[in-house]
Amino acid sequence: MSDEDRFIDIEIKLSYQENQVDALNRTIYEQGRRIDQLEALVAKLAEHVRALRDAGQGPLNEKPPHY
């Protein structure tokens, strides 16, 4: 294998690695954005449950009276 062939092989591998790093960065960014959305949703749900509890709605998993 000549030096030129080895150099071309290294360039190909470097290009592949750069593409992989870019794809991983995009994935991490999207996951972080989704985690932020889910955390906001959980906070809203927790607030809703607290509001129901404070309004005297009782436990959400209370057994019906016929039990």
C-alpha cells in the first residue's frame, strides 16, 4: 500500500467519523429538547394533580362506593 493510498484511506475514515459525530450531536440535541418537553409536561401534570387534591376532589384512585 503506497503512502498516497494510506492517506486516502485516512481521509475516508476521518470523513466517516465527522459524519458520525455530527449525527450523534443532532441526536443528543433532539433528545435534550424532548427531555425538556417531557419535564414541562410532568410539571403541568403534577400541578394539575395538586390542584385537584386541593379542590377536594379526593384521591384519583379511590374505590367506587359499591365496593
